[in-house]
Amino acid sequence: MVMAANPGSPHTPSTGRYLDQERIGRALDNATQHGATYAEVRLVAFTQSSVAMRDGALERAIPGQELGLTLRVLADGAWGVHSTTDISSLSEQIESTTRLAKAVAARRSSGDSPVGLAEVPILQDEIHWKSKLDVRHTELDTKMEMMNELFEGASGHNDVVSIRTGWSDEHIHTELLTTEGMDRVWSFQRSLIHGMVTARDGSDVVSYRTRHGGQGGLEVIRECDLMELGENAQKAALRLLKAERAPSGKMPLVADRDLTGVYIHEALGHPCEADLVAAGDSCLDGKLGQKIGNELVTVVDDPTMMGGYGAYPIDDEGVDTRAKVLIKNGVLTEYLNHRETAHHFDLDPNGGARAQDGLHHPLVRMSNTMIEGGTHADLDALLADIEYGVYACGSRGGQVDTGRGSFQFAAQEAWLIENGELTQPLKDVSVSGLTLEILQNVDGLTRDAALASPGFCGKGQTVPVGDGGPIMRIREALVG
Amino acid sequence: MLPDHAVDRLLENASIVAKACKTNNVEQWDIVGFQSYGHELDIEAGKITLAGGGGEGGFGVRVLEGGRFGFAHLVDVSGAERAVQQALSIARKSPVVAGFVLPSEQQAQEVGGRFDRDILDLGPEDLLQQADDIISAVASADERAVVTGGGVGVSATAGCLMTSEGILSHGLTTSHGMGIQVSLDVDGQVTSSYQGDSSRKRMKELPSCIDRAVHWAQITQNPIEVESGASETPVLMTSEGFSPLFSMVVPPAMLGEKMVREESFWSGKLGEIVMAEDLNIVDHGLLEGGFSSGSRDAEGVPRQVRPLVQGGRLEAMLWSTRDAAQQVAQGRIEKASSTGSAVSSSHQSPPSTGCTELQFTSTQGASSWEALLERMQDGFIVNSVMGAHTANPTSGDFSVTTSTILRVEGGEIVGPLKQAGLSGNLAKALQSGVHLGDDVRRQGSYSSGSMHLPDALLMNGLRVNPA
């Protein structure tokens, strides 16, 4: 049976580690003997919990432990990968996975360059980002109490017909061993609380979602005024009941911190992922060093931003993380890289490799992505010279076609801007555009930049991310 | 690919979890388990970049005491005792759902076509050959076209359901899938299209998705200028364009819980006309070869063929045992019982209510692509949308973006647009003037199950806003 072991089982020594270093070391040596130029074993163990409540009553609470392991072998310049929940079966997979990599390599045409890996420091260490209040020691009652605070804040109005609240936390433990001698162990935690308020007026039904969370334990949730979070969600849902459909067409757009974050994530972040650039699927191919946006625009992706939902100490190839400046004053300065793309483009690796879990191989991903602050004092200063436009707030998600460079994102709520003032509340606002046009159209940013609500990013694999920035004004955007 | 006695070994481990339930004197329990094995290849930049394989699985255990339930999931059955105790402690904090008991054993019908032994014989070398064939087929269709993403994969899954009420269900399923992103870069103008196909059976020939992907990358080159500004217009959507919006909006509207909680745009409309009077929706839980059909649902209740909308009239809603009991207990509906619609997305979550194989048809019959174009006269064709996940399932409103949109005038395609917004209310758009294409495609769903939708759908009442 393919099943994994827990620490303390016969598969693991008494070190608190899941992988037996000696045994894995022998397996990796075996890969080298079979012709691998590089091989790694990465194990991820999740201790997780999710809770769902509805109208203040517990709907479900799900504690769980998941464990997965991926063997990745580079042979003759091509990858072979084997993922499993069975630690004990690993040794049997070395030869076949190496053979698989060689079979892929044999199909490479003469014009294709073999996969190589940029050099990185080879480290043997452990890094544990300890939470002040460990999620593994948080009782269900505590979680329910906090979810009920959010519920209390959101309830108390006749038009509110349903309030859902949710909780999720996880402790992530990773071990990485490679043929280069890398032996790293790291762990960290994430916590998230969220709510959805549904309001009804006759046949009109609207919903508003709210979230708070980040890297860390219970303290991340405790720092939030949950009553206020609920109250604001209720107010927004009630506003949506009175909101009109948004106007359609090209017009000035002002986006709050949440939407600014989603915008920069979709419009710029994804096209900056070097695996997409190398695959010929990015509109930013060949544009490093070129001016692609207004000089107001500086964008940073930073996994070391503690507390951000996309924070992590070490990437999934064992590379130390650092802040990456993707755009500096409108000039494209850096792609997000993992070791393979760094080698391909002859760049320094910058710790951008992330995998969803132990059963997936690392891809190039974002972490905490933000536009830096600008020069405008506040929202009013951005609105002042807009005759007719839209102020859009809160994200309902977005999507991008990186090759074409077109993107879309949707707001939770919005207001019409008329002669510099916010007037009519609007609903169902979506915004679309072309990356290389709209980055030029950013013409105002407030001074204060910060991460907004936590989010999730899908790219075949789902990973938590943080996005944010200041309040942003775009001269002209297609509002739908 | 599949180890010997995979199902037996899965059942052995499920029995260990069951034993932990019995040891802890759990009143009622059910255990779902699965173990999947597979091979996959990634294609990027016109070449195979990675070959992978492996297996994963786990167990979910639901315990029930006096109408209170708890759940836990685990990978390693040596932790079964702890998982059961965790589930029990959660159950004791949960509210009582009066009348909620796990279903008893009922005769269930076998559903064929979900397992193909041929797939088990497919090894990495076969997939490598298939990937080569895909790359060659794209190059043959258009030498400028490159496969920039996607791949091919096969899998076999052993699954089981074991309950305290004597239900023991187990079996094997297989799947074979291909999906490709084709890009066309002509003088710096990049167009692309993603298309995919999958089957429970081995796909011996390259599926039509390859040609479709190349076609849409080609046909959206050289955009024409169209006056900016939103207008209400007929839209002919391909199955690929329509399915994400449909899946976000329509399946959730038919869930019993959402209906009685007034969270569906069809709440209170049971027995009323809600769609054009020629339109039907059936949830075919017993569909041969289906990806979500089967003899039993995730709670062990026999699957059914359930007409939901007949002649435009809303005739039924979907229930799992638990949702039905909860809504009756809370007084939102007088009587409700399971429709065999419990679904479980993985071992990590307890059963909820969902669709299996939604079939969307018209009694008016179907029209060819050319006939639909002729009927539309002036309007747009949309092949894919961005942002379908932002559609509002409680209202049916959506506002999305498309970069694969063609302008049609006088029944003829005059050219592609670079980008456009597409918005409207899907529930309202389905109420009249809907015409279906003459082929059916299986599509995945944002919500649950699979959908069998026409290859093309002509609708009115949508707004197009060219960039």
C-alpha cells in the first residue's frame, strides 16, 4: 500500500525529520550512478486545519495531515520526476525516473539547449519561522470564538440573509536533500480567516467576501479587529444591494489597495515568471532593461516580507529568498526565476521556485507582490481631476493571458466618480487591458503602500500569495 | 502503472480506519479512500520538458453521533486512531442535525465504461510518442505554431467507500487526457489558444483539440478595428467559451440547500418556467464512461438519472443525505431526501452536494455551425473568456474579458478583435432565443462534476464592449 509515515515511525530516525538522510543519500548516489547530473528529494508535510461556520453554527471542522515527496532527476539535460505519498518506495523509483529523464533528453532536437541549473550556495541548515502562537496548539473553540466575532460584526440587519465564516491554518515542514550536498529543513505557518455576507432585497441577492490572514500563527488573526471586519463586510453587502450596474467603456479607473495588488499580480507578475518567458508565453520576452511602464511604477516581489500570505523562508529548490525588484521606475529590471530559468537566461537565481505541496514539482511563482507608493497624498488627491470614471475596491479575482499580455480582474464593489467626487455605488465591475499599454497608463499612486487581503494564485498548482500597493489611478482602462 | 491488488490493499487500510471507529464506539461512520497512480508529460516551447509519474492517496473518515458529525483525513493509516478521535471531538462540538443518519445499503446499478485496461499498459514511452505526435501535428497544421504549454497524462485510481451501515463499494477508474496551449507569434503579434480533451478510455488517435487550438490561434491573428463602446448583441459561444460561465452559474443554482436558503436565482421557482421552453438539463449520474458518474454517490446512495429542467420548467433540485436532513431540521423545507448527489472532491473533505454529468439539450433540435452563423447575422463569436470564476452564482451576472472574439456581419466572419469585455446575466440569457449546436462536448466544471454541452450556443441579451 502506498502510504506515508509519520515522524517516529520505523521510516524515520528520532531527529524529528521525516527523511532518513543516510538512506536518501544512498538513493541519490544511486541516481548519480545511473547517470543523473543532479537529483533531489523534497518532502513536504502539512499539518492543517479548516473550519466552516454558517450563521454562527459550526458546519464542519477538518483537521488533517498530508505528506508528499517528490524525486526530481536531471539526466542528459532533461527532467524526470516521481511524486509519491510513500517514503519507503523511493529507492525503487530512482532508476526508472533517471531512465525517464534520459528518454525525454533523447527526443531533444539539435537546436534545443539542454536543461541546466544555475549555481547556488550549497547549504546544510534548518530555518524555522516560529509563530508566536503555534497553529498546531490552537483549539477549535478558540477558532470558533474568533469566527463568531466576525459573524457578530456582520449580523444584525434584516437584509442580511446568511453569513458564512471560514478558517484555515497550516504548518508547513519541508526537507530537501540533493546530490549537490544540499540538506535543508525549513518550516513556517499560515493563518487565514474569511467571511461572506449575503444580503437580499426582493429578488436581488448579493454577496460580499472579506479575508484577513498571513504568514504566522494565531497572532495573525488576533491582530485584526474581527468585529470591524464583519461590520465593514455587512456595510459593503448592503451597499451592493443599492448599487447600479457599472458603465461600460474606456475611462479613468482608481483602484484600492486590494485591486491594485491583483492588477499588478495579473498584469505584470505572471508575465514576469521566467518559465513562461522561456516557454514563449510571455509578452515581456526580450524586454529586460526596457521601459514598459510609467516611471511612477516600481514593483517588488518579496517572499521575505514577514506576515505576508506569500512569505516563505527558502524556496522549493533550497535557495534563500530575497526581494526582487521587477520594475524600477517603469523599467523592467528582473524576471522571477528558479534555477533552470536563471541558467537559461544567464541570470542570478532569485528564489522564485514554489511547489503547491510535496507532490508537485517547483514552478516559478510570485510571493508578496506590491507596487511601491507614489506621491499623491490620498484618495481625494487621485480623484480630484477625474470628471467621469470608476473607483473600484476589493477583489473578486483576476486572470491573465501572459502570451497575449491581456488580463482581467473583477472588483467586489465600486463607485462612480463624477467631477472628482464618489457618487453612485456600482456592482459587477470588471477591468481588462493589455499589460504593455496599461502599465504606461498608471498616472497616480498614493504614498502609503502595504499588502492587502491574502490571496491564492493558480498556475496548474495553487499557492498562497500576498498582493498590494497604494491606491492607484489608471488614466484609461476598459471597464466592463 | 497500477500495483497488483491495489483495491484489496486499499480495502485493507480502510478496514484499519473502520476498526478504529469500532474501537471508539462510533455510532455511525463512513470512510472514503482512494489511491491514484499515473504518468504525465509536460510540453513547453515546442518540446517535451518533463516526464513525471507517481501515486498519491489517502482516507477521509466521517463519524456521526446523535445527528452531530465530525470529519478528519489522513494519509498514513497508522494515525487512524488519532484521526477518529479528532473527528469525534469535532462532532461533539457540532450542532445536532435532527434526523441525520447515514444511508443504509440499497441495490445500486453498475456503470460501465469508466475503466479501460488498455490504459494500464501505457508507459512513459507511449506518452513520449504521443507528445511527439502532438508537437508534429501542430507543426503540420501550421509551421509557425508552437506548443507553449500543456501535456499528456494517464492515470488509474482505486477507490473505496466503507460504512457502518454495510455499504461497501470499490472499484477502479482510468483516464487519459491531453491539453495544449498553442501560440502563434507572427511579427511580434502573439495569439494563442488552449484546448483539451480527456476520456476514461485510451485515446488512440490524437483528439480534435489539437486542430481546434491551432485554428483559434490562427483565426485571431490580424485584429480589425471595431468602434469602442458596449452594445447588446447576439453572441455565438463555443463550448469552450460558454462552459466556464455555465459551470459557475447554473449547477450551483440547482442545489437544494441553495434553493431553500434563497441563495439561488431559481429559489422559489420549482415547477415554474425558468429557461426557454425547449431547453432541458438532466444530471445523468449513471452515464457510461462518465468522469463523475458511478453506481453510488459519495455517501453510498445509488446514483440516479435526474431531470432538473424539462421543457424550460424547473422540476427538481439536488440533495445529499446530510444537506437534506439539515434543511428539513431547520424548517426551510418540509421534506427532502438524498437524490444520490453527494460528491467528494478528494479524501480531504466530507461529502457535499453536487452535480455529476450535466446534460444540456434542446427539444428544438440542433443546428450546424453555419446555420447558427446565418441565424445570428450580425454579432460576435466568443471562444474563450477570462475571469469566468468572478461570475456571481447567486445572481447569474457576469463581466468577463475575451481575446478570442470574432466579428460577424451578415452571417460571415469579418475578423478578430484584439480584446473585448463580455457581460450580462446568464440566467436571463437562457430564458429565450437560445440555439444549440449539433455536436456535444464534455467539459470540466468550476463547481462539481462534468458537463455535456453543445459545441456552440447562440444567445441574445449579452453586452460586448470592444477594447
